[in-house]
Amino acid sequence: MITSPSFLNNDNERIMLHHTPSTQSLNNIPLLNPSPNNNNTTSNNNNTNTSNNNIPTTPHEKIVATTMLVGDVTDKVCILIDDLVDTGHTISRAAKLLKDQSASKVYVLITHGLFSDDAIRRIKNSGIDKVITTNSVPQGEHIEEFGNDMIEILDISKVLSESIRRINNGESVSMLFDHGW
């Protein structure tokens, strides 16, 4: 299913992601980034409780070796944000850590969902409640494997075509983002 950008918060209200939500609406939603470059997962929570999850790996696996959670996620809806998910190792480890620390829900926002090898099986077994990704990569087969309830595809065709048009005509691409694209 391809839809406009949205997800449900704790009160089952839709929060639209294509505009900047007020900080008040995000106060109880930890936003996290499983970053392979920093080898950790960090929350915007100000609590000092930390939990380490050390996972030995070899360099060629391209897997985060250590995941560290900063803050308390107990009974909170957590949102993991990543630009690209290929094998799903990093995002799955981060989600398992959040669920182990009593997060009530884990949503994943992904720009490019490649989902190669056993990524979908791995993600489905990790405790992730919903995957939201774009159609920058064809997602037809992935929708079937995940099931309609677990994955939501955001259509980016209009913003890509408008970007190409603007570049071709020498117009500003940044204007797209200034006006809520």
C-alpha cells in the first residue's frame, strides 16, 4: 500500500511527517538513529539510564558491533530512523534492544528499503511493529513478504519529478523543502 507520510502516536492521532511537528507532540516519542558510523543508538531522551548490548562481529559483515541506548524508553513508542536498510542487522538489533528495555512500540522510518537476503525475516522477528519506507526502490515483493499491516510505502515520485524539473530549468530545489514537500 502506498500512502502519504503518517503514523499513529500514543493517542492514536495521526502525526504527519511531511511537515515539522511541534516539539510538544514529540516529547514522549524517542527518535533514534542506529548509526553504523558512530556504532551506537542514541535517544533524544534526557535520562541518564544506559544499556549496552555488545555483539561481536567481523569488519566485513558491515554490522554495528555495539549498540548503546541512552535514556528510558519504558512504555514509550520509539521511532528508529535510518537512510538505508539492506540486510536489516543494525535496525533489528536496535529494535530488539528497545523492546528488551520495555518500549511499547517500535516504528522504523527508512528512506531506501532494499531488504536483501533474510532482511525481512530478521526484521519481522525483531519486534518492530511497523516499517515505513519510500518507493525509491520497488517494494511490491516486500509488501507481500511483510504483509500490508507491517509495512507502509510512501510515494516520492512527485518530489523526485519536481526536483528533476527544477534542476533542468535551473530553479531552486531547496524551495521544495521550504514549502512542505
